[in-house]
Amino acid sequence: MSSNTHLNPAVFYDLLSAEYDSMTDYEKRFVKDQDTFKAFIERFDIVSAVDAGTGTGFHALLLARLGVDVTAVDISGEMLRKCEENATTLGVRVKTLQSDFAHIPALVTQSFDAVLCLGNSLAHILTNEALSDSLAAFRKILKKDGILILQILNYDKILRERHRVQQIRRAGSKTFIRFYDYCGDRLFFNILSVHEDSPTPAHTIQTVELHPYTADELKPFLRNAGFGEIRIYGDLRFTEYSGDYSRDIVIIARSNS
Ligand SMILES: C[S@@+](CC[C@H](N)C(=O)[O-])C[C@H]1O[C@@H](n2cnc3c(N)ncnc32)[C@H](O)[C@@H]1O
């Protein structure tokens, strides 16, 4: 593992918030995903939704632009602040709520047609107990027959291939290198940011632990939390899931009660 100590997700994302949108190519993502989310809204009749682990609000703002009443939730106050700035820039309205997944029911009064937990946010939940509490919380705030949409990376593939470098991305004078440390059965995710705007390049490195969930591992937790009709796909366009080839695991589950 890198010599840095790993951070809890709230601190990791607070520190990353200023650079997150350039690192993930926010504007390109908007154009790419608009039609996908339009199809989601129509297919599942979504009028209200929670975006859990919203980050800088990418999916929340996409849904709000399409007319959905969205509550954007995140544990990182700085990511939520960026989400609010992005909402102002785009001229859309979202409610923001700083909370971890498990405590959302205590902080909202309405129930929702959909809960989204996208962009690998669930991988930050490290223990069985926290996973059970998070999924139970998602179920609790859904209407009867409401849907949960989860998206994590395909860890079946990642753990088999064990590639260390996941992505290198340049944005202006900065380069972001995302890479893993595989430590026994633990997985650490690092972001090395190299800043080349001075004669001697400077760098920062941040590390957070992830839990590499597989689809099979998540299914019993979803059932115990009160979800049925659990379907697994390889992406948000409902492509068939392949442990060998899919980039993502997308799980769509319906609340039983
Ligand atoms: C990889 S980012 C994804 C952000 C956004 N969904 C996207 O796709 O761009 C993960 C987000 O989940 C949030 N997060 C991690 N653990 C959380 C928890 N237990 N409760 C609420 N938010 C959490 C982090 O603060 C971070 O903003």
C-alpha cells in the first residue's frame, strides 16, 4: 500500500471536492447520460427520488433537469456545497441533505419513487452491519413498489485482473491517476494528483478503503432489507451483466412493502 494513511469517505471527498468535476469530466457525462436517465424516468415512472452519495450532484441535477423532485444526499459537506453551486449554474433546484445512508430516514418526511446510489458510492460501505443499515434505510424511504438503482464497479473483473492503474486523466495542468492497492482481502483506492503549473511538479495523494462488492454478495443483503425482483445488469442501459466483461454492476430492486 502507499505510505499515506487512508481517510474516511467524508474527509476523502471534502478534500477532492474542488477537483472532482474536472477529474470526472462532468460536462461530457451530462451529454452522454441524459437519454439514459430519461428512459429510467419513463420506465419506472419516477416523479420523486433520492440520489444517495450524490457527490457534486451529477445524477441529481440530471434528474432535476428532467423534472424529477430530487433530494441529493451525501456524507461530505464540501461535495454537497459543489452540488449546490452546480445547481445554481444550471438553474435547477435540488434539496440537499448531509447524512450518511443509514440516517436518511430520520431526516426526511416524504417517501420516494426511487433511490439511486450510483457512481460506486456503495463501495464505501465497509461492514456487513453498515451495508444492512444502509439498504434498510433506502427501503424505508421508498414508496411501496418503489425502486432502488445501485451502480458499482464490476469487482468480479477488477479482483481477477488486479490491474493497479484504473485511469489516467489530464485536465488542464493537472493529471489525475486513479489506482488501487490490493492488500489481502482489503482494497484501497488512491488518487494521485500531479500539478504541473510550476517548474517543479507538485503532487498530492489521497487514499480511501473500498469494499469490492460482487453481485452475488449483495443479493442476500437486498432480500433481507425487504427488496424483491432483484435484477442485475452490466450498465445503466440494461445490457446483460458479464462478470468477465462488464464495466459495472447495476442492480435494480423493487421495495416489497
Ligand atoms: C465516487 S463518489 C460518487 C458521486 C456521484 N454519485 C457520482 O457518480 O459522481 C461517492 C460519493 O459517496 C459519498 N459517500 C460515501 N459514503 C457515504 C455514506 N455512507 N453516506 C452518504 N454518502 C456517502 C461520498 O462522500 C462521495 O461523494
